[in-house]
Amino acid sequence: MNLQEKIIKKLGVKPVINPKFEIHRIINFIKMYILSNKNIKSLILGISGGQDSTLTGKLCQLAIKELNDYYNHETYKLIALCLPYGKPIDLKDCKDAIKFINPTKIYNINIKPAVLSTKKSLQKEGIQTSNHIKANDKARERMKLQYNIASMNHGIVVGTDHAAEAITGFFTKYGDGGSDINPISELNKKQGTLLLKTLNCPSHLYLKKPRANLEDNFPYKTDEEVLGITYFEIDAYLEGKKIDKKSQSIIEKYYINTKHKRNIPITPNMFAINISKQI
């Protein structure tokens, strides 16, 4: 088994999907996870206005509705969070996504004061932060708020990471990469688009170019510009297709270098086992 095959197996990506089946499968996963713990009463999700959070949000909302309809009460809820840094360029998309998702409850919280406060506290100690560090801090501030709200609502935090992000490590460790469940983790970018089309999502929410919008100096920079590779190539690789050697090398280098992001914290025992395997 070569590296490509190992990665595909680990991430669980299918070369071809049936969108309706995948929607049904993911909704059932969400429902079963909720029912596996009687203390879970809500799902908490940050909405950006991009494809991934829009898809995840809609699937969560459908799962919540099915549970409430089945038990004939409003026990379960989806809490959506719009967490802008100041006035983001895609605020309208965030509002459109929330309208499409139709969550139970919506919170709007501007994270800019908290992020700037962290920066100021570090500067007082003589620590100068880079634009990159500040960008990661935005993602972690958002996740912190999601967990705060989850703890007050018997909730769990839902992640939006998918396989095309996982393979490149294109997420912030303990930021958008920190959640309790990741319903769309086995989909690539193209497959996520197919699900949104099937769900009759407004097309501008999945046709827009994906961008993290975290770095102040480059708010319009797309994911593909940052990565130096297209999602088309990443998706093809994840579907087991042959791509050019340069693109394959870029993807596999990302995967190897970001392994720590996909792993749980290493314990002494885990480290000893890994070392023994290498000897």
C-alpha cells in the first residue's frame, strides 16, 4: 500500500459518492451521537458563510429537527454563532448561511476586542506577535467562545473540517481543528459542494472561492493561493486518481509535516510505543 492509499484509507474518502446517501448517513451519525449521551441537548457551531460551515450547519439542523419531530418535543437545539473580527468581507454570506440553515438560536459576537486584548497582554511582557500568530489566535478565540456556550447549554461543539483540509493540515490546532465531532470529515471539497446542491443551498455560498480570512494583511487571499495547490488537485488525490508528481509531492509533504495537528496529545506510553516500532 503506497502513501496515497494509506492517506485515503485513514481519512475515509470515497472515490464516488451518492449525495442523498451521504446526507442520510451524516444526519444519522449526528443523531446517534447525540442519543449516545443523555446529557447532550444542543449542538454549537460557528458559521462563517463558507461552504464547510454552511453544509455542516444544515446537516446539524436537519438532525435536530428529526430528533425533535420523533420525540414530539423541542428538547434538542442547534446554536449558531456568527463570530466576526470587526467587519469581515463576507458578513452578508454569514447572514445568508444562517438563513439557509435556520438554527434554533443565533449569537453574534465580535471577537476583535478579545484578540486585541491578548495581543496587548503579550506586548506588555515584551512579546511581539506576528500576523500569522494573530490569525491563529482568531481561530482559537472563536473555538473558546463555542466551548463557553456549549458548557452553558448541555452542548457539544461541531467541527467543520473535511478531508481536503485534514490532508494539508489547513486548520488551526485547537482552533477550528478543536471540536467534539466532525460530521463532514470524510468528504472532499467537491463532494461537499454536491451535498449543498442536493440540499438546495443558495449557489453563491458554495461557488465562492474558499478563504480563511484570518490574516489582516491578506483578507482576500484564497486557500489555494496560500497552499500553492488547487482543491481540484487535492480532491483528485483523495479520490485515488493520478495527478502530476509535483502536486503529489506538495500534498504529501503537507500531510507529513502537519501530522501533529491530526493527533491527540502524545503521552509517554504512546511515545515509547512509537519509538519501539522504529527500532
